[in-house]
Amino acid sequence: MTRERRAAAGGMAEAEAVCEELAAELRRTGIVLPSLMVDPVTYGYEPPRVLVELGRCNVETTRKLIAVLKRAAQ
């Protein structure tokens, strides 16, 4: 395994952990992003890079997310 692949594997584990943490915090506010995940396609790039896919959500979920962010910014 190359150094880049090892670094990417570590990045994947970190990305999976932050996805789980984000999902848990969003759930606490009543928000679920059904497509929240680590984007597996980006792992195949050379050099590998890890991206988090926030996914798609409906208008109601988007409004909830906006409200939470506005409250947090105050």
C-alpha cells in the first residue's frame, strides 16, 4: 500500500467518524440528511482524497437546517 493510500485510508476513517458525529448532532435538532455519507468515488482519485457527501434533502429539511444555523450564528 502506498503512502498516499494509507493516508487516504486514515482520511476515510476520519470522514466516517465525522459523518456519524454530524448525523448525531443533526438528529438532536430534528434534522436527518438521508444521503449523508463519505463519497466513495473520491477515494479512487489519484492522489486519493476524501470528501463528505452531504446529500440531497427536501425543502422542509433545508428550512430546519437554515433555522438551526441562524440560531447558532446569534
